Amino acid sequence: MKLKDWGEFGIISYLKDFFPGGGERVILGIEDDCAVVKGPRDFYYLLTCDSQVENVHFVLSLFSPFSLGKRVLAVNLSDIAAMGGKPLFALLSWVLRPDIEAEWLKEFARGIKEEAETFGVNIIGGNLSRTESQIVFDLTLVGEVESDYPLLLRCNSRPGDLVLVTGTLGDSRAGLEITLQGSEEEREKYSFLLERFFTPSPRLQVGRLLHSLKERIALIDVSDGFSQDLGHIAEESGVGAVVEVDKLPISPTLREWSEEKGKDPFLFALSGGEDFELIFTVPRERGEEIKQFIEKESGIPVTIVGEIVFGRGVSFKRGGKEEKETASGWNHFQ
């Protein structure tokens, strides 16, 4: 068997069993957006890492170094947001080609610094190495979350809960397609979609607000695609989910671009990935109240898009009729 046959989540499942990650200070290991360990009194530490690999996660010629620097930190910040936490410290590990221009690296570092200052992150160290092939930007982020509040874990869903999502979906994937294939006029006209791809906004405030509610809430960020990421909640909770596709939040800009191109915007919303919005489930009786609370306090729109049910997997309804799944999401090695 090759890794492409095993797939990203098959590898993760094996490693989860191979490295049980026990220990008296370990609260949560390889099964959520962050590992959770005991920290100072009344707090847990949140730990996460992410690699951005040239020609896998980004094409160097498409990004300004400044926007790429912001993005490298933003994708990790989104994991902290998905645990309701506050980011604290970051370690940077870069594998660079010697022919990279010094000015390029300065602008890249400036992007990371601006994102770090925006969200209160201290860059405290890391590592440098060289390569003659693809460059790699790896970042380890440490955050914290109050230990006397319930953790916002993927396994928290129960049948009857409502499924909610922040913001709009599918914009980033459309922005990538326009970047790769669009004309200069198209890129200018649909700059909003490009911004959603190049400079994502981690929903840290929303995560903190959800944590403050002290409710049984399951939470995950949309990195691999709405369908696949909701599937992680369903799998970890041992439940199923039904999504009303017509209710998925689509931005007016994506609707316009999709109509112009003859594309279905809901496929982008289901499988696009890298929107870095938050999917969360809450008890049904609290759904509307929590939706209004988040919108009022953060200014970020929230949409109720489905419900958690008995069973397994994610299913879809469109126009009142059940649909077969037509979208999945990103999977390394496949």
C-alpha cells in the first residue's frame, strides 16, 4: 500500500493509534484542531502546527511575499479560533532556497509580523534550513483557553443539535480559480474573491465568544471544505448531519461570478476549502439565540444550515429533496 492509497486521514488514524499521546498533563491529543495540555492555574495550553509547502499550498509567483507571510500565520490562528482560544506564541521553521532574494524574505517576515501584532502573537524562535527544491514554511503556535469552561471539541455534537456556519463559503476557492485562469479585468472585478484566498481572516473573536457561553458546542474551522470538515465533527461525535444546501451562505460576489461562468456556487461552498470560517453545532433550543449573540457581538453573519441526526456521515437536501454527496474536500496524498 502506498500513501496515496492510504490517504491523509488514513495516515492520521494510524498515527493516532501509534502515538497515543498520553500523560498526566495531556487533556487532548491527535483528534482535534489543537492538542490540549494542562497549563498554568485555570488555563489549558493549545498547541498546533501547520506547514505551507511551495506548489502544494501556494505557488510562489502568485503571492506577494507580504500576503504570503500573513497567510502562513492566519491558517494556524484559525486552529486556535476553532478551540475558542487566545493565541500567545509562535515558532517559525523555514526551509529556504539560497537564491531567494533578501528583499523578498524581508517582506514575507513583515507580513507575519503584521498578522502577529494584529492578534497579539509573540514570535519567540524557530529554525532555518536550506533546500534546492520546494521551500517550506512551518509554524508552531501556542495558545491558551480557560480550563473552567467546557472545551469546544469536535466530539461534542448530539442528535437534535443545529449546524451553524460563520461568514460565506466558497469565496477562497473561486479566488484561486480566478488567480490561475482569470483575465486582469476579471481579477480586478472580483477582487473580493481574491482577497478571501490571499488574506484569510481567522475568526478568533467568534471562537472566544462561543467559548464564553459555557455551552456544549462542537467547533471546527473550514480548511479542507465545508462538507469534509463537518464530516470530522460527525465522525468524532458518532453522529450524522443533514445539510440544507440552499441555506449555505453564498456571497453576492460569488453568485455573480458563478452566474457569469455557468458554475454552481454551492459546489464551491461545499468543497472549496480554505475559507477559514467556523462550523459549529449547538443545542437546538439555543440556536437562534446564539446566532444573534455572535452576530451582534462580532459583526460576522451566522447562518443555520442543518442539523445533527442519528446515524453516520453527512447528507444533503436541496430543494427539499435528498441529494447524493457531490463534493468532498482537500485530502493530502490523494
